[in-house]
Amino acid sequence: MTERKKTSHSKNGKSGKKQNRNIKRTIIKIIGFILIAFIVLALVGVLLFAYYAWKAPAFSDAKLKDPIPAKIYDKDGKLIKTLDNGQRRAHVDLKDVPQNMKDAVLATEDNRFYKHGALDYKRLFGAVGKNITGGFGSQGASTLTQQVVKRSFLTDQKSIGRKAQEAYLSYRLEQEYSKDEIFQIYLNKIYYSDGVYGIKAAAKYYFDKDLKDLNLAEEAYLAGLPQVPNLYNVYDNPKEAESRKDTVLYLMHYHKRISEQDMKKAQDTPIEKNLVKRSADDRAIKPDNKDPEYNSYVNFVKSELMAHPEFQDKNLGDLMNSGIKIYTNMDSSVQKALQNRIDNGNYYKNEDQQVGSTIVDSKSGGLVAISGGRHFKDVVDRNQATDPHPTGSSLKPFLSYGPAIENMQWATNHELQDESEYMVNGTTFRNYDTKSHGNVTLYDALRQSFNIPALKAWQQTKQDAGQDAPKKFADKVGLKYEGEIGPSEVLGGSSSEFSPTDLASAFAALANGGEYNQAHGITKVVDQEGNTTEFDHKHHRAMHDYTAYMLSEVLKGTFEAWGSAYGHGVSGVNLAAKTGTGTYGSETYQQYNLPDNAAKDVWINGFTPKYSMSVWMGFNKVKEYGQNSFVGHNEQEYPQYLLEDVMSDISPRDGQDFQRPASVNGSSKSDLYVASNPDHNTTNRKVNGNGTTQGGSSNSNNSQQQGSNNRSQNFGNNNQQGQSNNQQQGNNNQQGDNQNGNALSRFFNLHAIFNNKAS
């Protein structure tokens, strides 16, 4: 028995030892697993942090700087616009910030700022507990460094990824900037409600004081306001503002930055004691509400800036807050004159009628002035001066007569046969008055804007100079067509849609002896560091000097008797011009029962040796029943009044004329010819209008017809063969007005619209 018991004890001992060994192994395994798990988690954490850091926005010194609004200067280097978007900003150096103001901010936002690194781990671990119980993001522990990073590079989104990026960038910031520099950045970046940024601007906005003149209560309020700026805005929530002020004062005392006596005294001082009284209108953020006459130019400059290779991959908003200086070709007096006339002149049928106008320097192509519409704001979707519109007869100099003079050396009294109707590729075309004017000269045909001679000149050029000759000529003055040019394009329909800016540049080439310059506003951009980016533009010889001069002289006749803008010249100014009228499609006329003389788009493109100005007026849509969506016969003259008034305002009365080149001979504008190649198909016959033609300002554009309606229902046939060449060689010379009728008709028409002329 004894031996058995011993054996039993022995076995139990061995079993106990085995159990102990198993427990130890289990513990070791658990500890090992925990260690491995910890290592794995740590590794995953490191990798995840590295990933988020890699995905973080690029660290940029530029983004740390105070947003400084871009400035725009005119041609004389005069500042004309600061693009602050209504924001109220002011920069302050840290050395100029009073100690109490610094203490108030530090006590409120980051009391240990000068003692910790990029992160405050003491506050961080305290906040972690609160976040575990209250949910992620329930309490933050952001340092001033982190707040600077968030406002400079990140969003307010609360996520683990964003926090990781914030930590990474904060370490970067503390490596490259001192504590004082970071504090200064913070004080200038922080938002104080009502569009106010920076402590200096806030002191001025709320109390009309410099920082050094603030009392302790005011300093405490400004220090506490940024945490929830709209909630603590004293104008909206005075009780919350007072409570926030008192909290900041308590924190200053708690952190031993002020005495208890100072705290109580400041708590008893109401914020409103020295508060600036402001109305809702005073407080409103009004982007670029000053000097609205410059808005159209600013709109153009922004587009031009973003199209430049140096800036096209940048964000426009960032650029506008980078402190760049933009130097332009603007003549501020001309810009004001143009916008003032457009805003205040009586040139419109109704509020639905739109307007766009561009003025360029005839020699350089520099954008002198531009208007995108009446009371233009730089927040609209459309700029009518840069948007394309149907051109009407505006393009006849570039698609018909210019190519003929350029390639075949036609004289200004070259003879053309006009007809009452003319068929091209199955489509019938007519003149504005449905009449034939017999044999006409190029001079009369162009200045009176007859349709049939223009089509014949186009056809003849295609036959003699090549099918693409008109297209190539137009392309050289910036009027580019994707497809073939047909008769509809010649008369300003179908794909003949260009902007006033395009046409101002094209006509400037005529004034400039054939040298084309693309309209350009910006001359150079200078950044904050003084680096300069020069802006170039397209420029080249577009035509022979004889072509430019002869067309210019012919188009001076537009303002003479029977010309399409007769009566709208400017005394003492050598002004040339081409009018244009665009119609709706025939289906629209039938659908809304519009009158035959109703027009959608009306143009005048005038130029002098100094300026080239294009004006478009029209409608963007047809209203129900067509009501007020067109201009009638008399109202088609409105653009001519605008051109006349603006050119009268801006043009020097110095008698300067287009320079006649040696390549041109002839005694007057109606008999000019290329000296080296006289035209033997000419006539001296004059056509002085037709009593049945329309008076006023319509330009005969788009006068295609089918049946009795004075328009063609088939406006868009582009395939024009060089047919009817013989018909272009008729014997003519006219002086009619494409829209003006005989002298008696014009007299009554002028009086009918006299009251609509702007002062």
C-alpha cells in the first residue's frame, strides 16, 4: 500500500510539473503572439502613416504666406483693380503684436506652444480618452502648428488619413520654420468672420483700432473668436460673444498670464463699448464691387492668364491670392468711356437685348477696352465680347473682296453685275431690298453691302486663286473655319460666328497696313519674388499693304451717302467700318410670325489708324411668341450710334489717316488700283441707292430667300462651286445703302430714331 501511494504521489508530481510547463508554454505563446501582433500593428501603422504622408499635399512655402490679392495695372502702370474678392486682410509682423494679445491667443489655443514640438503629446493623450468615450473627433488637441498646416494645406474633414497628413506636414513645418514664424503665420491666416482674415484686420474691422490700442477685453474677444467665428460674431450673437470673451480671460488667468484683478476688470468691460456699428450692407462680402467698369477687362485677363503655359496648370483662385501684379494694355479712360456708354446709353430695344464690344489698338493689337455686357459682373457665365455670334455681312471684306484684291489685284472700281436674285447650289439669294442694282463697282457693292456681288466675288476668287483662297485669307486675320466656306458663310450665316474681340483684331489688320495682331490684354506678370513672365501674342503679315489700304478706303465710304452707316461718322476722324445683320432661320420667322425686317444680331466694326472697335447687339434666345426677341428696321441702327458716341469720346481729332503705300495708285477711294497691275475691268458708274430699299441701319446680311419670304429657308449649303464667274464681271458702280433707301426715306428714318440716340 505504501509503495502504491508513493507511486501515486510520484505520478501526481510529474503531472503537476507537466501542467506547469504547459501553462508556461501557453503564456509564452500568448506573449509572443501579443508581441508579434504589436509589431505587425506597429508596422502597419508605420506603413499606413507613410502612405498618408506620401499622399499628403506638397509642402509649399507659397501656401504658407498670407493670401495677397492680385493687382491689375493699366498701360501706364497705374493700379486700377485689386482682386480681393471682398475679403478684408491686413498683414502684421509678430514683433508688432502686443504681449497681451499673444498671451490671449496662446492661453486659448495652445498654451505650451513654445515648449512642445509639432504635436503636444500631453494634450493629445488627454484628448484620446475623450474621443474614446465621445466618439472620434469629439475633442481635438491641435497645436498652433497643426492649425497652420490645416489652414494652409488641408481641409476641415475629420479622418484618420487627414490627421496623419496633418502630423506629417506639422513636423515638416517645425523643421523649416521657427516658433515665432509659425505663430506669425497663424495670426495672419486665422479667420474672424465677415470676410476678415488676420488679427490686424480684425482689430480694425471690429474696433477701428490698431493692435497696440486694444484693451484687454477686446484682445480676449479677438483671441476667442476664431474657434467658431460665426457663432461668436458679436454682431449676430452678442451674448455668445461676451461669454467667449469671459472664457478666454479665465484661461489667461488660469495659465497665470494675467492677474485675477485684471481678469475681473476685463470681464466687466463689454465688447460693445468700442464696437464699430455696422449695418448688414456694411458687413456684406461684396466681391470686386468697386470700380465695376473694369469687370469685363478683369474677366478677359483671367482667361488670358490661365491660357498661358506658365499658369495653365495652376489654380485660378491660388493665383489670384498669390500677390501677382498683372500689367495690361488697358487704357482706363477708354475702358470707362466704353462701359459708361453701354451701361447708361439708350441703345436698346428692351432689357433682353444683349451687347458686347471690344476696342483694340490698331497698330499693336493691345486690348484697350472691352465690355461683356450691360452692368457686367465678373461672375456671369457669358462674356458677350468674347462669345461668338452670327456675323452677318461683317465678313464680306475677308471672304469676298479682300481675297479678290489680294489675289487678283481688283481695283476699287472693279465692275460687278448685280442681280435681283442669284442661285448657288440650288439656293436662291437676294439683296436686302430684293432689287437688282445693275452694274456696280466693288466700292459701292461693299460699302452698301450688296449680297449678290459679294457672292460673285467669292466665286471668282475660288476659280482664279484656288478653292481655299477665301478660307486662307480669313484664317490669316484670326477668322478660322473648320469646314468648307459656302455662300451662307460669305453672307454671315451658318458657321460664320465670331466674337467682337475676333472681329476687332481682324479689322485692325486693315488699319495696320495688313499686319495682324491677336487681341491681347496682358503684357507681363510679376510675382511676389519679382520674377517676371512676359506675355507674347500672335502677330504676322496677313495680307499685302495694298489690300489693307484699299479695303480701308472703301470702308470709309460706309459713312458717306448711301453707305450702310451713313450719318454715323465722327467729325475730324478718319473712320472706316463694316456693318452686319444676322437673322433668325426662316422656320423661326414662320413659327413666331416675325416681320421680314426683324433681325437677331446687328453689328458694326469700325476702325481708325488708332483704334479698332467692334460692336455686337442681339438676343440669346427667342421668347414665347417671339415677343421682343428681335430688332426692327429702325432699331438695327443702335450699334452705329454706340460706335459713333464712343469713337467721339476717345478719338483724337488729329486728322491722322491710313497710310497710303507706294503699291497703290488712284485719285480717290473709288478708283484705287494696284500700281503694278492695273485692273482693266472697271467702271465709273455710280449707284446712289434705290428708293425702294430699306432705310436705317440694316445691313443686308443673310438675305437668302425661297419664295416670297425675304430669306432663304436653306441657309446652310456650304458646297460652293466656282460657278457664275462671268456674272461677276458685269459693269457696275453703285452708291446705294444696303439698308437706307433714298434720301427722303433716310431723312424720315433718322428722325424716327433720333430720340433713341444716347447723349
